[in-house]
Amino acid sequence: QVQLVESGGGLVQPGGSLRLSCTASGIIVSSKFMAWYRQAPGKQREWVAGISRGGSTNYADSVKGRFAISRDSAANTVFLQMNSLKPEDTGVYYCKSTSVAVDYWGKGTLVTVSS
């Protein structure tokens, strides 16, 4: 059974940092395309960042230069380092695993950026 469990969310002031984690079981993260998405209140879920099996990374324009996606193969975990956070980064952040056959989603972790 595949599980993706996100953690690391919380309340942070504008300009602050958080690191989100997505720990996987039932899949090997380094063999999948892994991504982070977020959903702000009242808005559609949007893609934030992705990391390929080969380690290439890409980012939405809104987070480029502030966020960094990475993975730890030994821990079977994907991270999202978020710096210079803005109120518009507020939302529930989800981890997603993509393959040809099936996609898996975690249940999300809430990030609130507010003073």
C-alpha cells in the first residue's frame, strides 16, 4: 500500500522559512517523478515544484528562486525548502508521485504565512 505523508507545515511570518517533508512508503521516490502542489483557500490546486528520476528540478514562476525541491533516497523522502515566504504562499501543500500507471497523493500539510 502506497502512502505519502507530508509534514513540516505551520504558521510563519512573512519573510520566514519552512521545510516540508514528504515521506513515502510502498514506492521508491527516486524512481518516480515527485512533485509538490498547493491549494490556497477558495482556489484550485496548483503545481509548485517537481523533481525527476534523474534529479532535474523545475518550479512554478511564483516560487522560482525562493523554493527548492530535493530528495533523500536513503530516507525515501522528498523535501520542499521554502524561503522568503509571502502571505500568498498560504495554503495546503500536497506531495504527489507520478508514474505511467498511477498517481498518488498525500493528505497535505497546512502552511500559513501571516504576521
